Amino acid sequence: MTRSRREQWEQRIRKWQRSGMDAASFAAREGLKPERLRWWRWHLGFGPRGKRSSAPPQFVELVLSGVAEEKSAAPEGSELELIIGKRRVVVRPGFDAQSLRQVLAVLEEE
């Protein structure tokens, strides 16, 4: 990601947060997708209230089910287990990307 792209999205997120609008309304006004707006908010470490999170997570444990420790890559068809704070999300092969985005957006707001 280029620095200018990151800065551009930081400005957009700050503008959205200052607007007081929900993601769908702001995105429609700006010609963006609400999911993309929420993803960038998460990616840049901004909380749902418009301020940078005081302590964005520095590490998220990723556990590959059924994979020997010595293997460096997950075999095709493996499921992923995401542990985010006290939450556990299992992502199985063939998952619906839109559903996963929605789940992560909800977890981000908590």
C-alpha cells in the first residue's frame, strides 16, 4: 500500500467519523462501498466512534486445524481459526467472503 493511498483513506475515515453518518449513508454520498469503508476503518486502527483505538491489537493468534507444526503452509482445504480477543471465528473452505466481512465488522464495533 502506498503512503498516499493510506493517507487518502485516513482522511476519508476521519471525514466519515466527523459527519456523524452511518457507513451506508456516507458511502452512498461519497460513491464508496460501505464494506470497504468499514474495512479501512478497521485496517487503519480507527474505532467505531471516530478516534484511533487506544490499543489496536498487535497480534491475532491464527490456528490451522489439523496441520502439523513443521509444515510451513496450510494444505488446501484447511479451515482457519481466528481468535480475536475472547471471540473465536472458524473459517472453513468455501466460506462466503461477504458473510466473513460482516462478522468482522460486528466484532470491530464491540
